[in-house]
Amino acid sequence: MNKLVITGHSLGAGVASILALLLRRAWRDKPVSIRCVAFSPPGGTLSKRVAEAMRSYTMSPLIEDDWVSRFSLSTLQLLRDEVVHALVHSDLSKAAITRPVLCSGFACLQSLLARHPALHPALGEVETGAEAEAAQQQLDSAVTSVFGAHAEAPFEVGMGLDERSAPPTAAHLLHGYRQSACSVRARPMWPPGQLVLLSRTGGESLGGCCGVGGTWRADELNDARQLQRIVLTPSMIWDHFPDRVLGAIQSAVIQETGSVEPR
């Protein structure tokens, strides 16, 4: 054996990258080429120094909004801070915030069951075709009525925990939160190797939250700091599914070469 390719998805991608690192050290005197392809690896896999040192033999394709590839203790702390800040400054009730989220999740489940009948014995009860499109339009109208015209935009606060613009009572609570929860920050962690970012270049079809939909492109991500934040979008969970990653890669290859067949 003179060549070994190690691969995996999600947690398996993290394991594959660490295994490749250990084997290259253990077999440094053997004539074996070791490479790793880590699909959608966890964001909190390695230190920055080790992650960059693996660029020559590790490639990590990931979809832009995939929450797992952005997930680490430091990004989770940042998300916690931003959510607390948003809740303090929001005029909406918890029910008004939660209802559209639950409805959106149910709409995704319906779309998934419609494409995979074996997953649900009562598929006949799931709306399809014109009925599904009408239901989706009603859902969009409900979400817009609660969150406004920019309901589909990524939810990124990015304002810091500023008590000055909060109501007096909330400002006092927010100050206490800052003193207790924000004093210790975790060290940033990084996904391994060369990062390939899969981005949408075209819109998704109806029910696209549960399918690939649209067109995609692949670009090398030179600045991994872009992944040091969890971005809340309707597709953040579905972007991690392996069938979606495969579809995005195939679409990107077609956009680049005109065919999914290897050269």
C-alpha cells in the first residue's frame, strides 16, 4: 500500500482528520501517501496552528451556513451572548418569536416526507403540489407579519451586549449577566485543513430547506475566521445533511466543468 485516503462526514470527518494527523506522524518513515477528505467537519476540531499545518493533505468541503462546521465552545458562547442581547432588546413576546420557528420546522418536515414516502405511513395526509405551494405562501405571510419584510435574512446581531440601549430593568439584568457569564471566554477552535466553501448562486425550489435546490459554487476559504460565528438561518441544520452536501458538490462541479463525471 502506497496511498491511503481517509474520509468521513460530521463527527466522522473530525475523527478522520485526527486519524490522518496521527498516522502521518506514526508512518513518517514509510513510503505511504496519506490524505484526508473531511466533509462538513466540526468547527471545534483543532487548534488554529494544527488546522493550518494540515492544509497540504486535508480538504474540508462545507456548506456556508452549516452550524456544525461553525460549532465550538467559543462560537456557542458568542451565540448565547447575541441571543441574550436580542431578547433584551426585542418588543416581541416569546410566543410571537417561537410560533413561526415551529411552523417553519413543520413545513420542512412535510417537504421531507413528500420526497421520501417510506419515512411516514400516513403520507397521503401530506399536502403536495398546488396545496403545498399555497400552504408555503401562507406560512411566508405569517412569518413576515411577525418579523417584518426581512424575515428571511440571516439573524446576526453583532452588536455586543450593550446595556445602554436596553430598558432600565433589562439593562440591570444584562449587566449582571455580563459580569457572571462573559468573564471567561473559550479559546477559538478550527475545522481542519484546506477549507472549501460551498455557496448558493441561485434560488432554491419550493421546499428547498429539505433538499439541495438551486445552483452552487465552490471556493477556497482563505480566512477561516468567517466560521467563528454560528449564523441562524432556515437552512443551518439541513446544510449539514450528507445528501445536501453531495448535491451541492455535484452542482458546483457542473457549474465548473459542465459534467459530474471525473476528468
